[in-house]
Amino acid sequence: MGEKIYVVTKGCYSDYHIITATTDYELAKKVKEKFTDGERDWDEVRIEAFQNAEMVLKPCWRVNFSNNGDV
């Protein structure tokens, strides 16, 4: 499993947006502090943590045969 990614976000609904994403939690805390300005509950700056996962891409094929033999 990979390391964690910390995403600093602000706002909600149509105003929800990402400020930054980093693997450094201390940096995420500093960014959060910088963007925190006595905001309202719905405008809170948050740090959301996600586990970085390695993706394995494999080709995917689907073959359909009809009753008359068409492929």
C-alpha cells in the first residue's frame, strides 16, 4: 500500500474546492492554518486523508456472440 495523501479542502456544495494535495501532513496543517480565517461552519478548512493506492491497469476485452454467429 502506498503512503497517505492529505488534501486540504474548503467550502461545501458548489463552493467546495481543493486548496492543495500533499503527502506531507505538517505542510497540510500549515496550509490549513493559512486559509483559516474565522470561517463559518460551512466554510471550514479541512484536511482529508486518503490512502494512495497503486493502480494496476489491465486490458479489458468483451466479446459478444449472437445466435447467428455474429461476433
